[in-house]
Amino acid sequence: MYINSGYLNNSRTDFKDNSTPLVVGSCGTYRLKTRPKLPTYWQKGRRDYQILYVANGKTHFWFDGKEEIVSAGHMVLYKPEEIQKYVYYLEDNPEVFWIHFTGSDVKNILAYHGISLDEHVFYCGVLPDYKALFRKIIQELQLCRYGYEDYIASLFNDILLLVDRQQHEQKKATGNVQEQIERAAAYFNENYNTKISIDDYAESLHISTNWFIHNFKQYAGMSPAQYILSLRMVNAQSLLERTTYNIKEISEIVGYENPLYFSRVFKKEIGKSPAQYRKEAAFLAKTI
């Protein structure tokens, strides 16, 4: 099982804090690799709010005693003191990010972004931006650099803004188009490190390439090629920060046969070379 998490002031105790409008208490991610299942059960709930983002696969939640299967592209909201019961199964290939938060203005902030307190599951879309933002929050909680409390609240607000945008875009898309784009995004998430032909993928759905690209861009905010590139860069950054793989190995893992080409693309997209990015990330970790 892969797990990575960070906690405010390195404390795992849940809390209620009304001193500021929004306070992020913790953030993390789970991904099952060999463990058959991972159950969670909080009979009395917690003191804070929690949102779980299903980035890949599907998960099993229970609300009012009834099971609900939540698929990728959705988030789950728990309010304080609500019973929490959910299970991740290896066979479902789940990848989940979670965040706990509190504050004096949480209800209004959620309402402003179109998130109802009366519903547990809501649509958010499958975007690589979510993973990048959640991972940045986790890193900031782990490093505890100056001003990180305000920064992670700002990053979380960016996540909520993306949710609001995706819900707005969903209303404009027809059901069939939405399903096709969601399936495409899930496919790209699973196969981003392989050679993907947009033409071949569109042909497999018996639709024109131009139609697919147009609707994907309208729905996801970027072209399929840009989406795949974003997935590669986000995962490359994570590997540079958290592993000792060399540049050639990372290049192959994220889908580039030529490490020199990978380095050029990385520098163009991120603004620095992979080696420089890793060096700066390591330096920041050592100075804290």
C-alpha cells in the first residue's frame, strides 16, 4: 500500500478552529498495491470536515446504512460528527486523496463553490491539477515552511474553484459526451506512460478525431495531448521529489524513451531541468 500524508504542526489529533475562515488540518493519499482492502470506520465521526477525492478506480461508501459506489471524478464530503464508513478494495484499483479542514466560514466557502452540505457525493471531474494541488498541500504540511498555513488554505481554495468550474462545465455537456470524456480521462490516467494515439482512440469510439479533441478541450479545459503531458509532468515531479530513481529511469516510467527529450520537455513545462528541480526540492527539505 502506498500512503503519503502531512499534518498541521505534525499533530494527528482532529480539532475545531474558528480563529480564521479556513484551516487545513491534514491531507494525504492512499493507493493499494497488494493489500486486498482498506476499511475505515469512525462511529462518532470527527470534529472537522473531510473531503475525499477519488482520482482513480472506485470506492465503497456507506451513508445511512446504504452502500454507494463512488467512481473516479467524484468527491465525498463528511461534516463534523458524521459517521464515516468506507472501504477501498484492491480489485477496484482505487487512488484516493483526502483532506481535513475546519474554520469559521467553512459552510459559506463550500456553498460559494456549489458544494451542498446536504449531499455526500458530488461531481468534480478527473483533472491532473487535483493531484498536483493535493500533493503540494501534503508537501507543505510536511515541510512546515514559513506561512504554510495560509498557503495550504489557498491551495485548497484552488481545488474548490476547480470543482466549481467542472460542475459548471458538466451542466453544459450532454450525458453521452460527458460519459465519453470521463472514460477517456480515466483511460489516459491509466495509460499516460504508454504511446497513446488520439486518432486511434477516437477511431475506437467510432467518432471523429476533431470532434473528440474539441469536446475534450471544452470539457477538461485542455486538449487530450495537453492532458497526457500534464499527467506525465505531475508524476515526474512526484518521482523526482520522493524517489532515488535517476533521470533515465524516471523518463521511462512516465513514458519517454529518450531521457534528453524528456529533460527538454520537463524544462519547457516546469521552468527548470529535472536535475535542478530535484536539487532544489532536496535543499528545501534539508533546510527545514
